[in-house]
Amino acid sequence: MARPARIPCEEVLRSMKTVFRENGYDGASMADLAAKTGLAKAALYHHFPGGKEDMAAAVLDEISGWMKEHVLGPLSVPGVPREKLRRLSEALNEFYDGGQSSCLIGAFSIGEAMTLFQGRLGAAVRGLMAAIAKVLIEAEIPERVALSRAEDAVIRIQGALVVARALRDTRPFTRLLRRLPDDLLSALPDAVSDR
């Protein structure tokens, strides 16, 4: 579906992102989106002729841009691996509001959204894992170990978000992020490093 040339203001996208985070794609209604954005349904359809699908795509575009600027970009520039991973933790803490906000990957990975956005979601997860693995390889961690640790890191981040929301306690998420650089860069056991 064709999207309008001009994307609505940042505040509208932020409001839509909140609705999708709280309700998931299938649970987000046009009434919810209109109420949260403060726009009439007709105004939303004017900006997003494809309705909810176009809105979700715009939110994913905005998130992708933010991640490229604040996460993937800083991981790809020259620098000390531990410092790059510390900045990664800070950026994720900001993005997820200290663990108070759920992840749209989870919200969009069930129901109709999975069919619509699976390619984009998979690419985003693979991109993050690859960027983390590259930093670990720069730190002289063997490639197969780096790839495994990067995958585990993304799993742990997503899991910590779920646990934080379920317990209504952000400490598991913030604790994970605080430990993440050290965990990712920890020394290899002799049995692993000798292989």
C-alpha cells in the first residue's frame, strides 16, 4: 500500500507506538489510535491510507531509524569494545524507558502482525545480533562464540523486558543491561578457547 509522502509529526508516531506496545497489533483499534494521538479517525486515514498496517509500518520505520542512529551506528564505529557495549546498554535503557516499555518485536510477533512484518522483525533482530557479534570479534572473541553470545544477549534482553513487565519491576532489566558488557566480554573457558 502506498504511504503518503509526508509522515506526521514525531508526537503522533510516539503515541501510535505506545498503543502498539500496550495492545499489540491485533489489539490496537482505530479508536485507541485516534484517542491516543488526539486525531480523528479520518485524519489518521488521511495520513495513513492503508489504515493500521500503514501506521504500524510508520512506527517500525521510526524505530528502525532510531536504532540505526543510537544503537547500530555507535556499535559500528571504531572504538573500545567495552565502551561500545556500555553505550549499547545505555541506548537500550533509554529506548525501553528503563524496562517500563515493552518491545514491539514481541508485540508484532503474534497474530496478523507476524504475517505482515515478519521479514522486517527478523531483519531487525539479525541486524542487532550481527552488530553485537562484530564488536565481540573486534575484542578477539572467536567468531562462533561471538555469534552465540550475541544471540544470547538479544534473547536475554527480550526476556528481561518480559519479566520486568510481568513483575512490574524494572530491576531485572536494568540489572541485565548493567552486566551485559562484562558478560559479553567475559573470558573464555580454556576448553572453548582451545577449539
